[in-house]
Amino acid sequence: MVAGYQTNRGAAYSLSYHIVWCPEHRRPVLVGSVADRLRDLIGHKCDEHGWSVPALEVMPDHVHLVVRAGPDRLAFVCGEPAQGLYVADVA
């Protein structure tokens, strides 16, 4: 197998996802402890699924994330960290 490729039961692949998302109305709320918490949540979720994160930039009004992952269940990266931030801020 060529270096850099991953395999599963039926395929060989090398997938990188570039994900960009922002808070509602692009409000600059991703600063300080919120930005740190978001980095932790994304890192934890990617470790949990065995994905690597070649690049992560948290800007005040948006996030750039590059994830090397398989072709399944990438929605966890976007949805769960956002829910974790909301719960942490409300509590």
C-alpha cells in the first residue's frame, strides 16, 4: 500500500476534509477561554474517532479545520463540539 493511504474493509482512501463554520451572524465570540475550550472539544472528538487534525485555526468569528478521516460519520466533528460549548456557557 502506498504511504499516506488508509484502508477499510472495501477501500483504500486518503481523505482530507476542510471544514469552515461560524457562529450565528458571524459574531466574534470564539475568543479566550471559549476558543481554548473549542480546541479541546475538537481534539477530544477527533482522538475518540482516530482522526488526525493537520490544521486547526480558531478565529474570533469562524473556525477552519482540516481533518484526515475515513468516509464515515464526519458530522460528529461539527455538531458535538458546538453542543459542548453551548452547555458549558449556559451552565
